[in-house]
Amino acid sequence: MGENMIPIIGQAIDGTYDSGLKGSGPVTVEDLIRRAKHSVLHLEMRDTYTPQHPAYLDWLAGGTGRYDRTTFKDLVRELAGRGVAMRRARVVSEPLSKEIQWEHMISDENVDAGEKIRWLPRTQAFDLLLPGADFYLVDNRVVAYNFCAGDGTDTGEEVFSSAPDTVAQCLLAFEQVWERATPHADYRPSMK
């Protein structure tokens, strides 16, 4: 675990924090990410996302599965240019679901834009206490949870928290996954 966790955990234990941590926060996760000053952490733990995405359906039909991700890649480049570290950790079942196989295939674009991605098979994460939803953690100050329906469809629901204990729990979960996970370039997933 990184040294950056010590003050966050200390705030949670002591019950002290900046008064600036309170408030409704930005309207969207994207707004929150755009305002990042130091780091954006993203933990993904589902085996299905957006099952009706046209690029995914194209890939299933034998196409490239690629689509225009210029806006996202520009955002990652902008953040990297400002010195903001963007890291994504994925906890996945193996063999990978078809959708995660597709995500693995297109993740090279994320990495090329400057995002660091690691993969952790669920069999290596069973003893970790992980949150019940995927999340972004921005600047170790605000957690943004996002939710999907059972079939992987994005519900559009987002919940934000700047409570120090919640931030500390999410930071700990992310860093524990990150320590065990394999960098994208080295991950050779089991696929059916």
C-alpha cells in the first residue's frame, strides 16, 4: 500500500477532515474526473458491461470492435499532461466473459492514451474486502460509485461520497487489488 493512504486512514480513524470534503459535489463522474488534480483510480468488478454496445456487437459478428473513443482518449491525455495519474484495476472471472474479452482487446487504446490498467483474476481476489459497486476515486477525496443492471446495462445512477471512512475503504480496496494485479501488457487471460 502506498504512503498516500496513511493520512486518509488517519482522518477516517480520528474523525477529522477538511470541511471542503462536504457538499453535493459535481453533477457527473466525468465532471469530477476533469477536475482531478493528482489521481483518478477506477475499480471495475463486473463481468458484463453494456451488452448492446454497437462496437461490442460488431466484434461478436467478426468485426474490429473498434469505435471512436477520441473524447475519452483526449481526456486521459489531458490528465496525463497535467500530471494526473489515471489507474484502472479490473477484477475479472476467468475464463473471461465475451464482453470482458472485448474490453481487454480495446484497452490498448486506454494504455496508449496514458491510462495504466491492471487485471486481477477473481480467484486471486477472494480474500479482499471489496465494495459492492464499481467506483472512481478522485484525488483520494471523493468516491463516485456507478451502477449497472444485472445484464450489465448502465443504470445511469451515480452516488458520490467524500466521507473519510468511505474514501479510505475504497483507497485500501483499490491499492490491494493493484498490488496483486498484472499490468495490461503482461496479462494473458484465460478465454473460452
